[in-house]
Amino acid sequence: MDTLATEDWVARSLRAVWHPCTQMKHHERMPLIPIARGAGPWLYDRDGRRFLDGISSWWVNLFGHANPRINAALKTQLDTLEHAMLAGCTHEPAIELAERLAALTDHTLGHAFFASDGASAVEIALKMSFHTWRNRGRAEKREFACVANSYHGETIGALGVTDVALFKDAYDPLIRHAHVVASPDARLAAPGESAADVARRALDSVRALFAARGEQLAALIVEPLVQCATGMAMHDPSYLAGLRALCDEYDVHLIADEIAVGCGRTGTFFACEQAGIWPDLLCLSKGISGGYLPLSIVLSRDAIFDAFYDDDTTRGFLHSHSYTGNPLACRAALATLDLFASDNVLAENARKSAVLRAALEPLRAHPHVRHLRQCGTLFAFDVAIDHAQAARTFSRRFFDHALQRELLLRPIGTTVYLMPPYILSDDELAWLAARTRDTLDATLADEVH
Ligand SMILES: *Cc1c(COP(=O)(O)O)cnc(C)c1O
């Protein structure tokens, strides 16, 4: 492949493709990687350079690119049924996926509503909660609560329960804001305080809100265990148990947004399992299709489903998306669940995470590293940088230095995180840790003031 052709490819992309979450002008200086193919944890560009996908392509990929078993399942499905509408019709992949997810929740969340992306799942959960109360004659319960620094997607409804200024501020006049409760982020611990102490304090803020607005509140939405998009803020599982108890006490639905943390990311299949609780509504997306196809699912309890079950059409949940329950996406999800079932993935992940943890541990003594932390297969640390300008450009410079070291990593601000696919060998895990450290040192060495 000649270099000129690749440059032409990039130029064509920058003209015709409006890239997501990107100030397009930054690409005048920042590289755009023309991905040609993927295999396992590696992405290859048009010139044959390879990059280890250290962030699972925005947290979606679980078992590698072009996974032979998911590919085979999809090829068979493609020759059987590519799509059929899910209103008035049904098909085996949707039924089987709904049943298997219900079983994974001990049949507590026995009803699966399908959509295509995470933000849509959040919109659905919010609408379902409000509409449940309305059908029960409590239409005044129409407010929502979210946790400080939460991220639940970027459609206008989802932004209402998102608390990340960068994504939200420009659209402020369009948004119906949720109540924001205190952060349970374990990094807020004062000297001598534990993560559980921070959680307890944060729960006081929830109780105060519920005491004041419980009659008007439909639901509280939370990212269990890790608030990913804000920069991998982690909290103690007791926070979730506390939320469950308060939601029960004040008749407020608990919505668990497991879009990023579900599917084994935090060590258990669902993050909520670590707190021994189930929410009223649970949102899944990202990893559920193995990173292959857009798919999201909202799981709900009988009590919510039953509130809609009636002869009256308007008491039904009339929400729909054209590609609801797409059979190819459901098949990819079933193949993903097959891998979990046959390969002892959660136990193997625990072993691999211990390997990566040991390899990263020396970073704790690095003069610029703060709060090295882990939850399941997810690792993060904050980088202390004195100069504001250097801090502002850190993420882009780190990205660039990582690419030079065959590594795809995109820090969030000055927080570096690793969220690799579950299939790295021990050698690859050691390599990932070593290259991460090299990248950090190279980025710190070229600080521009
Ligand atoms: C990514 C994400 C979403 C939004 O999902 P999209 O598919 O990007 O719309 C919502 N909530 C959480 C916790 C996420 O990480």
C-alpha cells in the first residue's frame, strides 16, 4: 500500500466524515488512523502498522476483533434472517436473548425491551419509569435524579441526567435538568476515611433529596461501581445497596445504567451483583453484542411490565425504533453469551486482571501518578501536571505517543485508563503495562508550555 493513497484516504475522511466527539480542526495536527482490518486485540492500518486496542474501541469489544466464533454465528444468521420488525412479529434470536438475560438476573428482570444504542436505552428507561407511575395514577412523579459527574448518553433526554459540562453546557436551554446528588467517588475520602465512608456521606445527600422531593421523583439513575465517561470514578458497592434501600423506602425507581460496566467489565456479569441488589430497570449496550453491532436492551421487573398490561392501547409502552431487536445484533449477543458460558470468562478475567494489576503496580511510585485504581478488568490513574496548558493538551499528546508505541489509548482529560478486550495473553498484558508507562514518560517529557 503506498503512503500517498493512505494520506488521500485520511483527507477524504476529514472532508466527508464528521467524526464523533471531535473538534474536527484538531485533526489538522492530530493523526487519524485509517483502520484496514482487525484481528484479536489488534487493529491494523492501511500501511500494515498495528495497534493494541487498549480501550476496546470505546468499551464495546470483549472478545477481540473478527472473533472466529462470533463471525461464524453471524454468517449463519445472515443466511437465515437479517431483519424482521419486532412489532407484530417475533424471532428466535430476540426470544433467546431475552430469556438468557432474564436468567442471568435470576429472573428478577424478566422483560427485555430492545433498542439500538446506549442513549436510547436510557431514554426508554426514563420514559418507562415515568409512564409506570402515570399508569398507577401518580403522574406527579415526573422528576429524575442522577449522580454528580454521571454520564448517560447525549440525546436531549439522556443529557438531562448527565452531569458532564463538556457534553451538556452548549445545550443547556434544551434540557430538562435532573436533580444531582453528591458523588460517591472514593477519591473524595479524607485522610483516615474509607470508600465506604464516602459512600455513606453520599447517601445522606440522596436521603435529603428523597425526603424533600420523593413525591415528585420517578427514578434515580446510576452507573454502578464505575462512572466511566467522567474519568473512571469508582465507588464502594455499599453505595448501591444504600440506593436500593432508599429507593424502596421512598417509592423511587432505581435505574442501573450498566451500558459500560455490564458484561463482566467489573468482575461480575452485572456490576449490581457486587452489591447484592437488582435495580427496577437495567440498561445494557456496548459489550453485549461483543462490539459487533449496535444493540441496547432495557430489562425490567414484572411490577413495571404489569403497570402497562391493559386493554387500553395508550397504557402500553408505545416506544419503538426501526431496528428494534435486529436478529444479527441479537445473534452477536448470543454468541457473546456463549463465550461467557463456555470459556469460564469471569474467572479467567480475574486471573488476567491480577497479572495486569501487578504489572501496573510500580506506577504507584511514579511522581506524576495519583489514584491508581482498578475495578475488574478496568484500570485507571490520574496524572498530576503543573502547567494548565500541558494538562489541556495531555490527552491528545498521550494518544499520539501511544500510537507511536503500537497502542490505542485515549485518556479522558488527565486520567489514563485501560479497558482492554478480555482476550489478552499474559505477555500482551505485560507489554500493555510497559508501553503505557513508556507513553506516560514520553508525554510528560514533551510538555509544551
Ligand atoms: C456509552 C454510554 C452511554 C451511551 O451509549 P451510546 O451507545 O454511546 O449512546 C450511556 N451510559 C453509559 C454509562 C455509557 O458509558
